[in-house]
Amino acid sequence: MPALISASERQRFWTADEFLAWLKPGTHADLLNGEIFMHSPVNLKHARLLNFVERLLAAFIEPRHLGELHREVVAVRLTSRDVFLPDLCFFTTDQISRFQPTYIPVAPVFVFEAMSPRSAAVDAGPKLAAYEVHGVREYWILDPERLAHRFFRREGELLVEFAADQEIIRSQTIAGFWVRRSWLNPEQLPAVGPALAEIGLA
């Protein structure tokens, strides 16, 4: 069963090891600066958008043997006080040898978060800062409700926003991968096959 958190546990200053020991299958939460943040229940728009991006990316990555793509069931330990379960994250083949049986002790190169009204400030604030410090090279914050998607890529030490007004969003970290902004509308998602074929033609 998913772990539950009491009021007293919320007030604790957790370590990463304590959090990982507490975390149970089916529990979706992050440890941010020693504080536990429970994820909001996923709505249908959120689920559809993540499912589409996951299927599209997996179909692009797998035949090219570029690395591994993981959903929010995988814990990423960034520091002794920070452990995140990203909605979707990509690791290169060079990083896989460092994986541990119950968590990943290395930052992904590419992270996707599908935000909710409750998580928006965290996703674009403390989480972005943590990913920036720990070497994430690309970070897409997807907005299933308002479609106000934001895209960040590494420039030196910073994650800098890009493609604010562009229809074509090209990945910096996965060579040859791109999406149309219009594909990221959970109410008008294209089929994965034709979208993948279009990517391959570019």
C-alpha cells in the first residue's frame, strides 16, 4: 500500500536515506530540502499527455540504444536531503552502471514534469534550481491544463528557457528528437506512429 504521512512526519527534517526507507510502491512524493511533498492525484489530461510523451520518446530512444526512460516510480537521489520522483526522466547508457537496486544516485540528463496547479510553483522554482545545480541538461515543464508549456536547456551553469514562441521544440540532449507544440495538447494528441515518422523525416 502507498505510504501515508502524518502531520508530525510532515514537520520532520528528513534525510534521503530516511525518505527512501519510508517510500513504498505506489507512493508518489518528493523530498525537497528535507521536506516531503506529496504528489497530487493525476487527472486524465495529465495522464494522457505523459503517456503520449513516454511512448513517443521510448519509440525514438530504444532502437537507437541511447539510454533508459523512466516514469515516476523511480526515485532519483540528488543529495542527502533531496530525492525526486520525476514524472518522466531520461538517462544515457553511460549512467546506467551507477544505478542502485532501489534508487538512482545520479541526476537525469533530461526531465519532464507535467505540472498541476498545486505543483506549479515548486516545478518552476525549487525543483528547477535543484536540477540546475545537479547537472540536468534539459527540463521540460508541461502544462496539461493551460498548455503554457516551458522548456529549459543548459547554457553553462544555468538552465535557460528556450522556444517560448516556437512551434518546433528540439531537444538538446536527445539528438534528432523534436516535437511540435501542437502535439502537447492532451485533448488533441496525435497518434504516436505518424508523429514518430514525421520526426524521422526531419
